[in-house]
Amino acid sequence: MILRQAFCALLLTLPLIAVTACDNMTETKTQPQKIDDNSLSQAVSEVLERDALSARSNIKVTSLDGKVSLTGTVASAEDKTHATGLVKKVNGVKTVNNDLEITTPADSQ
């Protein structure tokens, strides 16, 4: 009889223990840190400056809420595309608005 009562008590308690244990195992997800606009613009500028592209371009970077805008000049369509690719890899960039103009050496005289 005592064994039967202990067994019943155990059966009633197990679901409660299981629910409590599962609740404690819930993973808390943190929101990705928002990068402020100035820091993001600086990070993008540094990436562009480290690339060979910087020798043949004049790029100004601005950002607002992860949306990066590029203005200025580059030497070719390939450079313009390359700049967009570099910027998209920077942490915190959501979108890239590439308004770079392509200039030839004759245009800059």
C-alpha cells in the first residue's frame, strides 16, 4: 500500500518536474546590437580605404539605420559594383544605395 502511494505520488510529480526543467532550458536570444550611424559609416569607410579601390575613387559614406549610401566617383562600372560588394559585407549594413558616378581621366580634368 505504501509503495503504491509513493508510486502514485511520483507519477503525479514527474510532469511538474519535466515542465520546470524544460522551462529552465529555454534559450534566451539576444537582439543583435544596433550599430550607431557614425560607427557604421566609419566601419564602411575603413573597409573601402583598405581596398585598392580607394586609389582610383573618391567615395563619401553616410548611413541611417543600417542603410548605407555611397556618393562620389569611381573609375569604372566594375569599381562601382565592387564597392557595393565590399559594403554589403560590413556588419550592421542592411542595404546599400550606390549613387557613385563613373568618371574617366578626361572627366576629371
